[in-house]
Amino acid sequence: MVRAATKRFALLGGLAVVCLLAVVALFVWQRRAAPVPAAPRASAQPMELGPGSPTRAELVAEADRIAVAAGREAGTLAQTLAAHAASLRQVAYLLEGRRVDALEAQELWAEAGGSAHASCEAALRWLSLRAYLEPDAERQYRDLYLLRQRTDDLDCRRRVDRGLAALGAHRPSEEELLALRTKALDGAKGSHDAGPPPVSNVHVVMPELKAVLDGPTKITKVEPFGAERTARVVVRVTHPTRFAVGTVEAADGRGPRLFVDIKQATFEGPATYDGEGLLERVRLGEQNGATRVVLDLRQVAYHRVFYLPDPFRLVIDLSVDPTEKVTSPRDVRRVVLDPGHGGSDPGAIGPNGLREKDVTLDVAHRAAPILAREVGVSTLLTRDVDVYVPLDERAARANAFNADLFVSIHLNSSPDRDGRGVMTFVL
């Protein structure tokens, strides 16, 4: 399996090249802070703020003028104008940190949140302001989590997912998250069109959690990934559920089998999926009120079964070799470069339209041959073209490659147009 490797002097030159390429890409990257947007022309013409950054006084004056125009309108136009005024007030708050600007922006975002078209943007901006005024990371995670449950907008969900990943250290327990999900489902209809999520009124209710776990679920997708000595099977279901794991030894000319019984689950679609390498095939069938997922293996293997939430997935990992803790430095012979985003997920977008997914792929294409030539390591890209690759599949490809090091490449956006440098996170 992929594990973080200790630093080795032989690898420093190659990794320095990766960092250098990332720095070059960051300098080439267009300045992220987009100029203050112009107000919609239907009711209010934007004022000329002049060259350079506007002052707080100019921002407040423009926001007040647009807010007054919004008061004369109704429906979607009024909400669009209110959103623009809120955006200007929020920039004013970030510029000088005056609480009155933040409070005014919150009120304006609440007025703009009545539009389904603007609800995601309004909620995210509103929550970001509350994060400044009330810095409670656990509450921020719950707020974002509820917003994700209450929107069907895929782009909005991707943006929320990035925030949840950044707050991963403050993730509540699975029981609390399941209870929050249930609460969101109870009030899902129309709730995401009414502005920011009222998280302060949400409480963890254990009976609701039990009802979710004991209720019916549906298998929507089965994704097998196989290699010579490892394999992974991802089973996607619509709701959290209970499951049990068992094994069957090889007998009567058949290889060993691993099975997972998913309680109260049904499925539609193929009942058999071909595998490769260690994994011969995956079979689905009914078993005493559950769906049994059977993995036919070509040889005995160690297994680990766990689940990932939101969307709920059962992950079955297999390996011929036992998992061992790394207590000493290990050689790095295989490196996987993971260009972030791709396909339908553009990542961050610069003011001139430059997309993060294109830059990360370009960095990976430049770095891979240099690592191979100068450091002598084998490299693999999780994606070689502009396609969307799910996170599970990226990890599966790295594991199938038996990678010693996994390097994910991203280029962050920033409201500070003078921001420079490289951020490195090590797991």
C-alpha cells in the first residue's frame, strides 16, 4: 500500500525539481484575486473605482448604493443586487477588519440567499464571514457538512468538499455526522433555497441514527480494481448501513473467497464483475435479507474492510503481503504524481480563465521525465489527460503500481494577489 517515505538525500534533487516546477507554475499562474465585480446593469450602473485597489470608503459607498437599488426591485433581480452588495461589503471587511462591515455583509447575504441560483454562493460567503467572526472549526465543519447535504448542485458540493478536507482535523464522530445527515434529509425540501443552513438548531438524536442504519439502502455502483498482488473493491450505497465480513477457504478446485453482507441492501444491474490480477471476479447475490458481495480470489490474501462517508462507500482492500509498520528508512523507487482535479472539475480558476487542472497536469508532465532521468525512479501519473479521476481510483492506481511515494499536485487560490510560495503537506 502507499505509505509516506522518509526523506533521502538521493531523492532531494528530484523533489526539489518538483517544487521548483510548482513555483514556476505559481508565478505563471494568473493573480487569483479577481477585481471587484460590477453591479448588474439592470438597475444600477457600477461606479468607476479607478486604478488599483479600491478604498474601504469606496467599497462601502458602492455597496450602499447597490443595496438601495436592490430595495427598489423584487424577486431574482433584488437578490442578485443584494449578493453583489454583500460581496463588496465583505471585501471591505477583509480590507480593514471592521466588524460593522462583516455584519452588514451577513445581512445582505441573507437577503440574497432566497434565490436557488445564488444559494450556494450566498451560503458559502455567509459561512466564511461567520468563520471570521466566530472562529470555531468544529462548528464550521458542521455548517459545511449540512450545506453539502442540502444542495444538489454538483459544483457547489465540490467547493464544499474542499472546505471539509481543509477542516478534516475537526471532523465530528461518524455518529454525529449520520445524525446531521438525517436532520438535513428531514428538512431537505426547499431548505437550501432559504439562505445559510441553521446549524445552531441541529442536535444529535441517536434514535434517528438507528433508524438510518436499520433502514433499507441500495447499491448504486461496484468498482473493482485489481493488480498482481493487491486489489480494491469500492461498493457505493445510497445510505449508511450495517455490514458483516467473512471468508471461505479454498476447496473443491475453487480459490479462497471473501464476502461482505450488506444489511437491508438491494441492487440493480450486473451481478458479476470481472477482475484482474489477485481479484478473479466480484459477484452479488441475495443472502437472508442482505446483499452478499463475494470476491473470488486467486490466492490467499490479507483484507481490510472499512467505510467512507458522504457518499457512503464500503472499501475492501486486499494484499498478498501483510501490512507492516515502517520503522526504518525505505528506498523510494516508484513515485506517483497526482495532477489535481481534471475533466468536469476545473479546480481554482484565475481571473483570466486559467484553470488549476491544466496547470497541475502541465507540472506533472514536466516533472515525471526529470524524476526518471535525474533520480532514476519509476513514475506514474494518476491521469495523463484532461479527465476526471475519482479519489478512490487515484489511490487504487497508486497501490496497483506499488508506489513508495504519492505526490498530489495542487495550486491554491488566494484573496491576496501578492501571495507567493509553496505549501507542502505530508501524511
